[in-house]
Amino acid sequence: TGTTRPQRLLRAVQERATRGDSESVIAAIDHFCRHQEWAMNVGDEKGFILDSVVSEVSPQTALELGTYCGYSTVRIARLLPPGGHLITLEFNPNYAAVARQVIAWAGLEDMVQVVEGASGDWIPHLREHFGIESFDFVFLDHWKELYLPDIKLLEECGLLRKGTVLLADNVVCPGTPDYLEYVRKSQSYESHYFGSHLEYTRAEDGLEKSVYLG
Ligand SMILES: O=C(NC/C=C/[C@H]1OC[C@H](O)[C@@H]1O)c1cc([N+](=O)[O-])cc(O)c1O
Ligand SMILES: [Mg+2]
């Protein structure tokens, strides 16, 4: 036994970051991933693109699929406008437990709800459970083969509205070919690719921003 990588990432946050200072939490995780152990956070380079899209949308209601250790959760939540709220779905309970502590260390727990379970099980219940009418912003970063079925489910559940912005991580590496083809071909989406690199590496990767047109 011993510690897991998420637990070692959390310890790095608690040792290096200042409680309540979300910028120092982000910096501590980036330092850990560059100098100690690579981890599958969206990272600083793609994170900068994520920041710019979140700031542009300024969402009252935001959804994240795939929390992992909460790095992108913190990046999004720190930029929410007053009254804004972020729901983040995570399948793995060990990841969720670490994420809750990272989010709390950043002082953002009041704007974020970490929900444990499978996205496909939860999406049909988000309205009744959290009183959500529709989402202004969705960040996709969970299992890559679930991106497409999950946005189709969001459409069917009426959780997307004219102008909802979807931002998808890893559309090149590891890749989400069926999702990309769908959002780029569908008349219901206006899509744009932001080229970047796989977190903390020189490999190509990027984010796809897709606006739902209804
Ligand atoms: O699988 C990735 N993300 C999905 C995460 C999947 C895990 O977290 C949610 C679920 O509990 C699963 O165990 C991923 C993988 C790489 N990668 O380089 O392999 C890079 C990334 O940015 C990624 O988001
Ligand atoms: Mg990712």
C-alpha cells in the first residue's frame, strides 16, 4: 500500500499552497506535475484557454464532466461571476475525495458541488436534484468515449440552451474522434479548435469550443 498519485498531489497542495488562495493551489499542482509526477490535469497552457472561455461566458450555471483532482474545477470556479455555481461529476470516489479537499483548500467549496457517480446516470437527474434549468457552460474532460453520448443526453434532457458553450479537453490526445465529427458536422453547433499541447508535455493536443445553436 502507500499513497496514490492524487493523494501525493493533494499533499503538495497542502504543503505549498496558501489556504484560500486559488492561484497558489493552481501553481502548486502545476509545479507538482512538472517537477514531481505527471498527472492528467488540463494544465497551465490549455488552462489559460479554459480561463479565457470561462471569462467570456461568465456562467451562472456550469457543468464539468470528470473532476479528477479538481484542478480545472478550481480554474473554472475562481472565475465564476457572483451567484455562479459549478457542478462537477466524478465516477471515481477516490478522485472525488481528493478533489473536495483541493477545492476546499482553494476556498471555493461554496460555488462547487462535487457529485460522485456515472455521468450517464446523473445527467437525467440534474434538473430535479439541483434545480438547474439549463447550463451556460460545460467542460468535458472525462472518459473520451463518453463525450458524444453525454452531450446527446444533455440535449435530450433539455439541459443545453441557445448559446450554451461546450469546451472539450483532449480532442487530439488521447482524442475524441466521434465527438469531434459530430459537433463539427451538426447544424446544431458552431465549433472552433484551439490548438495547444498535452498538459506538461510537447505532444499536440487542443480544446474544441462548440456553441449550441438549439
Ligand atoms: O483519460 C483522461 N481523462 C479521463 C479520466 C478518466 C478517469 O477519471 C474519471 C474516471 O473516474 C476515470 O477513472 C485523460 C487522459 C490523458 N492522457 O494523456 O492519457 C490526458 C487527459 O487530459 C485526460 O483527461
Ligand atoms: Mg483532460
